[in-house]
Amino acid sequence: MSVTTTYLSKTEVQSLLGVTAFDLWRITRKYDDFPTPEEDPGPFAAKDEETWDGTEIYRWTAKTPEFEHRGAALLRPLPDDLPPGKWAGYQDTPKGPALDWHTALGTIRLVHTSKDQAASAVAADLAQRGNPDGVTTVCALYGDMSFSGPALVAADTAHPTIEYEAQWGVVAQLAGQDLPWWPGLLRSAQLIRQWHPGAPALVAEVPASTRELTLRQAAANPAFDATAQAALTDMANDLRNDRVRSTEHDIEIFGRAFGPTPIVIAARPDTSTHPLPTADDRQVLTAGWKTIATSSHPDAVAALELALARDPRLLPFGALTRIALRPGTVAEQWTRRLALCDPTAAHAALAGDRPVDAFFIDPLTDTPALRTVVDGTPALRFYAPLALPGTGAELTSVVLDGTVWVKTSDGQVHPAPCTPNEHLWWGDGWGDKPSEAAAVINTLLDDLGAAVDLREHWKAPRGLTALLEKQAKPGPAEIARHALLHARMTTPPRSSYED
């Protein structure tokens, strides 16, 4: 969340301060700290019209004795003999559940949400309806922590379009008691409605996310075998565990971030079944996700998209690759081997919302691919394989064209394998080096069928990395096996960047 900036014209500043144009001129000369007009007044200001940041003006007004009664309500000095406030009950608002507090300042409505512009929206709604509840100020949660408690965004019903930051401690002081706070995942109207001063913290189940529900729906689908269902359930459980841990962490942070604060933790997560079981055997999970990736069921598509975002290393393919498809290129040679197929969940993830000409599968590596058109040019989208077939053949050359291609002694051509979170490139990386591609080539020179591991790709032979760094783009470049072997035996001088 953030404080929304509102710009005020000269006339609006005069109205806020209750002064004439001449008085405003006098004020700007009397007070050295009076906010200066905006250098860039924005697209909605009239030509040559002076505009001010409304929040700056409102804050300045509150701390200036001559005008403090017109300034931001929660930034004005509090009286020494402040009487205690009183809880005034629960309220529904257009932006979420709220609690009211009758205070010496007037009624403060605290909306328990961190939605953008929530304070301003609720204040404006009240003002438009004649403010039937007599609310002076609306507060909403900023989303992080300040030194006196959760940070707040406030908007007064007298000027509902102007938002400003307020202190939780000030509101607590006006209320005369510690204020209740709910962690984000337990910030529901149902729970907040049950609260009253002195109430113990409610223990409530952390609700499932949309992602978790999607995975559980797929796990209940009899179209998937037991291995796939186990993989889906495992990720759903992991998501739920994360949400419970996150809620516990929020309570720890907001409850005691800077020592004791005027906060009452109003709800805690039910941990009686936490944590839910998750599998340690990655191979079993990978087998399950392979089944899902090759399925054509809509539940598989939705689940696979979640897995790509959460843990792509569980999936049976590597990094997404996009290349232009031109006649006579190595990519065009590879496409001749591809077999047309019906789309799977992996193809659906590749396609997204793009038009597709045809779906393919590589019969040697099971790599999913599709042909589409980008800016009028045919293009291929595919997931790189994690490994190449272990047929006893060896790497004879690599071709750099769109991605790294591997030619082999048995006459085949393959896109080079790559792990999901890496990329294969070459040339000048403005300080970065093509060590991922060098690590892949180094592995395949010794064993064409080996699975590549790029977790420490920066340890690739420096000679191979330097050779790839010298390769210019664009245009294909083929490097023969003997040149690659020679390069990896070479130790180039270290650059100042490496030192």
C-alpha cells in the first residue's frame, strides 16, 4: 500500500487554509518551511498553474499553530489532559471490515485492510452520504511496521481525497487502550466482527489460497494416477505450510518488532495439524509432475502453470527457449525430426494466449515444442531438454544460433540441455559471462547423455567461457569439437573484473 498523492491548486490551498490569495502570498513569505509548488504539476494542471502536494500542505498545516485546526487530524498536537476514548463497535465498509473508536478527536474508523486508497475511499464514501456516523478520520493499514505499531494511512472526512501517514501509537493513545490487529491471512470480517476489548485471541484456520485449491481440485481428479495425485497434494500441502508459517512470522514481527507496542494480537493460526506432510523424495515428485505435464486435462494445465512458477525443477524439462525459424538453419533441421502431436499441459503453458500453428514433440528427448508467428516471422517455442539421449554418440560441434545447438556423431542435432532457471547465451554480457553455456558444453564433451548441473556454472573452464565470450551476435557460428577441447585446456589471463 502507499499514500496516494493529491495535487492542490492555489484556490484549493486557500480553501484548505481558509485564507485569501493575498493571505496565501503573506504565508509563503512568513513561513520558510511552507511547501514549495511542484516542479512538475502533472497532466491535469492548467498551463502555468501552481500546484502543491496535498499531503505536504495538510501535514504542514497540522504542525503550524496558526492553522493546526485545519490540518491533518491525527498529526495535530494532542492535549495534555486527553480523556480516554471508547470502543464503538464493528462496521462494514466498501473496503473491508472496520472498528470504530470514539475519541476526544471524534470518531476514528480503523479499516483492517492494506488495499490501496482504502482510507480515502471510505472517507469519501462517508462524506458523500453526509457522514451519518460522525467519523472524523478513517485509517487503513499501510502494510508494514512503524515504531509505534503497524503503519497507517489516514484520510479525514473533511478532506477525503488527501491521504497521509499516521501513527498507530497516536490512535491507541486517543482510544485509551491497545488496539487489535489481525495478521493478513486472518483479516476476515467474520473474525473481526467477533472481537471486543478484553477478548482473547481467536484461533482460526488459515484459509486456503486459490493456488492451493487449484492443486487440490486436480489431486482429487481420478484422471491422474496415484503418483501424480501425490505430487499435486505435496505442493498443495507445501503452500498451506508456507501460509501458516508466514502468519506466525507476521505475528512475531508486528507483536514485538521494536519492543512492546500498543497492539493486541486478535487472532492466531490453528497449528494443530501443522505442518502438513510433504515428501522428501524428489524423484517420486518428479515422476508425478511428468505425468501431469503430458496430460491434456484442464486440471493438469492449471496445476502445471502453478508448478512452473513455484518449483520448475520438479518438471521434466528445462528453460523456455524462443527462436526465429528460418529456412536452412540448424533449428529448421531440428524441426524435421519433430512429430506432430495433440497439445499437452506443457504445450498449453508454452503457448499461453499466443496463436499456435502446430504442436510437436521431439521423439528422442520428449521435448515439447510449438510453432507460432512473432511479428510476421515463424518462430519456435520449446522447453530445453534436461539431458540428451545417452546413445554412445559424442558431441561433434556446437552451433550458436538463437540458442546453443549440439551436433552429434550419429548425425543428430539437439537444442542443448539447460536447467529451468538458467539460460544459454554467448557474447559480451557487459561484465556477465556465458558460463552457463560453457558448463553445459564442458559436460557434454565428456558424456553426451549426462544431466547438466548449473548450480556452480561459474566454475566452468575459463577457456570455454572466454571462447564463447568472443562469439559475436547475430548470425550462426559453429565451433568444432577440437576447438572446444582446445579452449577448455586453455587458461586465459584473468580480467580486472574477475579479480
